[in-house]
Amino acid sequence: MRPGGKDGTLYSIARGAAIVGGAATTIPADGWYQIKTKASSGSGFPAKAGATGRDLAVGDVYFAKAGQTIVAGDSVVPFALGVISFVTDSSDQAQGQSFDVTTQADIASGARSYIPSAFKERSGTINGFVDVDSPEQKTLLNEYRKIIEDDGTNVTVNDAKSADLEYMLSKRETTTVGETELWEYLPVVSESINTSKPLDGAQPFSFNYKVDGQRKPCAYYRTITA
């Protein structure tokens, strides 16, 4: 399956109250969850398949099924996803770095030797239009300027402050059994916003970001089961 642009959507994440495991605790509904704690043994989280890879760990995001038991020592934070109204498209770039380790032993080969850096960097841009009803856009603006809200009765001042931005980006969503979905968990740091007011036409809004590795971003392939 080769998805098109219309098959993907960028969602904001609203975190719910943590669900703490116990003798009769189950996941209440199908959806996305982040592991907050994991039992040292006998955890209720799904195990890996085969000899490669690793099991889910604290901080990982996964799609849990309703009724899945989580034991004492396990806990998860549910994610509620909301479509971001102002977004039209997004870009995502990843790059690494290499180091030259060529020595005289490489002369006979006629080629330089390199080793890869331990780190990769991901960045991108999310584009859209000014939308005064978008709470996500207001949060982004508040990173770079003070925001004053006047509801006709009260006036509230929100001084500029950094925000923990995290999104879910679907590349392909489906409900067909046997087919595969592709999602990205994107915790990001905003680096700049770009907005202008043209004489005519729509007012553009975009922001540049870097993906935050310490919050465990991931690409998630999910096979739909009955």
C-alpha cells in the first residue's frame, strides 16, 4: 500500500490521568498510551516477537486494546488525539554525521574510511493558515510572545513560556483487518514560527521544529486484527 497525502493527519495530544495497574485493572478503550511505569516481572504489556528488538519500556508509546490487563507495577497515560485545524502539510528531514578515520593503512584501498556519529537529527516544518480558534496555534504563539485574552468580562495575561509540544502524525489509517497502519509519535521543540499578513488571500502560519529524542519519538507500524 502506497498512501497518498490525504491518508495522513496531524493530531495534537491531550494527556489523561494515569491508569495504575492492579489485580483487576484493564485498559478501558482502544487507543494510544504511553508507558509510565513497568512491573519488574510479569508485566501486562505485550511482549516482543522473535529474538531481535526489545520489549516495550518506560516512555514508549503503543496502541493498547480495550480489556488488556495491566498488573501492579504497570501504569500508562492515555492520549486523546485531536485534529489540528490550521495545518495543511508538514515536512520531515533526518540527517546524520560521519567522521573521517582514514589512516595510512587505507592507502592501498584508495578510499577514505568513515565511522557514523552516534546521533541523528530530525527536523521539519508544519505549514498552515492563521486560525484564531486553534488552541494549538495559540500555544505556539505563546512561546514567542505574551498573549492577552479578553472574554468581555475578564482579561488574562499569559506571559511567554516554553511548551512541551507533542503530536501524532498518521501516514496511513485503516480499519481493514490484515492491513497496516503507519503512525509517528512526534515530541518536538519549536525553533521558529513564521506568519505574515498579505494584502490579499489567506494568512499563512508555519513553524519549524526539531524532534526531541529524550521523549522517545517513534514510527509505529500496526497490523489491524479482528
